[in-house]
Amino acid sequence: MTNIIVACPQCKYQMSVQGNPGERIELICPKCKIYGFFQFPEESSTAPTEDVIVVKNLTKYYGKIKGIEDLTFSVRKGEIFGFLGPNGAGKTTTIRTLLGYLHPTNGEAYILGKNIAHNIVNIKRDVGYIPGELNLYGHLTGRQFLDYFGSLRNKQLPLLTDLLQIFDVPLDRKIKGYSRGMKQKLGIIQAFMDDPDIVIMDEPTSGLDPLLQQKFYDFLRGQKKKGKTIFFSSHVLSEVDKICDRIGIIRNGKLVALEDVETLKEKMGKLFRVKIKERPEKFTGPKNMKVRDGLIEFVTSGDIDYWVKQLSHYTILDLEIHAFSLEDIFIHYYEGQA
């Protein structure tokens, strides 16, 4: 028998429930009387997953201006972790702090078990990096650039040949003559060519055409199958939804969500959009109900049948019920943030 504290999705009232692993039980919130279901998680038969990036209360202030504050999360070995947020949310500050380009104001972080405050040089030997803004050496050719970075790492470059076949670049042309997309491809090649255990990427598909983006996603999936870990920072919802296993959503420098992509969608419940012949204000929906352009919108979890029955008392002109997309979730966390 397992005892778990669960929160009502409507009013957030917390209640204690008991049950067996995998058991599904009916619940009624004692506060708002909402009806729903809860399923106890199955017992895991697998060994604990190794965390290769661990962040604890990481904070960075620029003087009095907050960059990030009290970030706590971990990234598992062999996963593609999406770090999601709009421009200015703190994604780049987080990455630059993890890689030692910025010194944290408070907190700590570990990469491959090493503290970033004391072992950043050793960490960088095993971590590839694609920055959000690529400032490459324009006077060098692409070949000279890759040779230079290869010499700095003092390692073999087992993936270089394959990468050059996927991301074809004119190696003998000077980088100052490259297009934005060519520079991005060169940045991807240098990050992966020595086959690092972890690659941290800040908006890596910027400048790539759709065909190259798809090739890049396929390459990342192949790296995941090899047990490599990818930290994927982006504000492009579709690509995060497409390739990431888990996501962290950052808002105003703070982490507001951390979950498996599909689990997060399920937890958010179902989104109702309905148009009735009567005035929409006559319908008494849940507390999160809104009326937009004559459409009633609300979110519900586990009590779809109840709300369908309530709506049956009205003349329905249009009804849409669907699961949350990543875009819906993102808007939910950023609603009201202009």
C-alpha cells in the first residue's frame, strides 16, 4: 500500500490518498467538489538512471538584475533534454553559467559528477557546445577552423567524416564568406566531431533550412541511441516536442515546469472549446473558464463526462475537446506575461 499526496487540478487543494502501484481510484475534492481519477504509478523494475548534469539552487544576478534564480533540475544520461523558454527567459544565462563563462551568484552544479566551480577545464574536455551566437574566426577556412579546435581537444575525431557528409560545408573557403546556415553547420560539426559524452546546445537549428533541420534531428536520435546526452535549449516549440524526452520550462529566470513531455501533456488535462447558442456567461464552468470571442474555454482533468453532461443543457453550436499540445502548455505558463 502506497500513500501519496495529490493536488486537485482545479483548486490545488492537497489530499492524502492510499492505494497499490498501478491502481486507479476515483476522487472527489473535499474543497471544490470536482470529480476525477488518480492512478498510482507502477513500481519501477529498472535501476536508477544516472544523472550527468545536476543543478542545485543555481542563481546568477547581473548586479541587481536577475538572470536566473534557484534553478534545480537534473539531466539523465542518454536523454535529449529540452530547455524551453522565450528570448530573455534565462536559457543562455543558465548554459553560460554551467560552462564556466559566467560565475554563479549562488548555488552549485555538477557535470559528469564534477563541480563546475573547480573542474570546468576537465568538464569542457568531455562536453561539446554550440553557442546561440556563433562568433567564428572569419580569417580561417573551415578546414583550418576544425583543425584548430581538434588540436585544442587533443583527441581523435571519430565523427568528423560522417558529420561532413551530413552537413556539407566548403572547407577550403574562408569562414567570412560563409552564409549563416554554413556557419551553423560548422558549429554543429565542431561540437560533435570528437564524440563527446554530452553536448549542450543553445538554439542549434537557427539558420538551418527545414531539410537540414530534419537531418539534424535524425542525427540527434542516433546519438541518443549511443547513450549520448543532449541538452537542447530552444524557443521553437515544434522541435522540442518532436525530439525531446523531457523538458524544463523557464520563466523570468525560474523553472516553472520539469517533466516528461507526454506526462506533462497528460497532467494538464483536456482543453474544452465550445460555442453555445445562449449567452456564454450563462454557462457555469470551472474556475479556469474564460470567454474569448464568444467561445467558452476551460481545462479539465479526469471529469470530461461531467462537463459534457453540463453542456448538454445548452444548445451547442460547436465543440472541440483535445489534449494539450506543447504550445498550449507553453502559453499556459506564460499567460499574462506580455
